[in-house]
Amino acid sequence: MLDPGELRRRITSFPSDYMRDFDMFWRRKLEIEAGEGHILDDNHRGETYVMLRGILRRWQAFRPFDTVRCLSMLKRALLNISSAYDEIREYELLRFSDIPLEPLELIWDELGVVKHGGVRHPRKRYYVISICKPLMLLWGQTLAFDERVRRNLPPEYRAPRGRTWDFWTWRRVMVRIQEDLKSSPGFLRAIREEAERAYGRGHIIPYGRFLDIYYWVP
């Protein structure tokens, strides 16, 4: 059961530097996307990359690999997913199962190869953190799925404890999270109140981000 009181408690216990990083990025994203463009279009992709580069270094998204090399490959990945991101960016987690598969799979592959030597895995199996940390920042709807979160997810989700997931495993876990979220009105209300307090009213809500906090803090 998703507990709204626990969500509020865990938000206050979450490390403040990680909170600041996400909030800074998300507010800039909302500012850009209030207009006609988006954060990965030709006018904003460079700025987005610079912000991601600093945050993902601090978040150790590519540890223990060559972070400089991974960040260089990330720059190309952001170009390659620009159109796909534009297709999915207005879908919130509550509509995850409605998202077309093609752009979602493309994003999974392009972000996945950043830590996979630039080579696509035939079964779309990659380091889940290296995909989901940048995607949580860009989109807000996925959890980052670091080791601590994977360990704390409910056993009925059947979320693998290992660091590498394939696309279909991630999608299955996300659909299960969507179902639980939709059936938890009090928890949804708490997320919406926290999002309005942090980012203002009427914006897309980063549900994945709040759930990542919920499962990260003990």
C-alpha cells in the first residue's frame, strides 16, 4: 500500500543535494516546455546536455565506467532521441501503458548503449541506472531504479535485483507501478500537492521522481 504520510516523511529525509539537482533541472524543463519547444530540440539540447552532464557526474550514473566517455556518448544519444522524447514527453506515469512502444524502445536503446560501448544489445539488456537516471530527469515518469530502490520495491513487482534489465522487464515493472499508483487516491493527492508546492500549479507532474524518493528512503 502506498502511504501518503510516508511519502511526505521521506521527502523531508531525502538528501538535499539530490533534491536540489532534480528541482533545478525540472524547473528549467518546465520553463522551456511552457513554450513551443522542448528540452531536446535544436535550440535547447546543448543547454540540457550541460545540465545533465553535471548532475549525472554527481549522481555517479556511469560508475565504474569511463564517465568522460559515457558523457560524450550521451551527447549523441540526446540528439538521437529528440523526436522520440517529443512523442512521449506529455505522457504521465498514469498513462504509461498507453505510450507507443516505438519511441519508448528507441529511447531505451539509445540511452542504454551509452554504458554499453555504443553497441545495441540484441535483447535490449542494459544497465538500468544509466538509462533511468537521465530519463527520470528528462521525463520525470520513471524511477531511477538504483540498487536501494530495486531492493525496496514490493516483491510482487518481481523487479530484478541485478543492475542490468531488458526493455520488457522495465516496462512490466512500470506498468505494475502505474496500476498501484492509479489505485491509491490518497497517495496521488499527496504527490500532486508536493508537486504544486515545488513547481507550481498546472504543470506535468514527475510521478516517477516522487516514487523514486518513496522507495529510496527507508
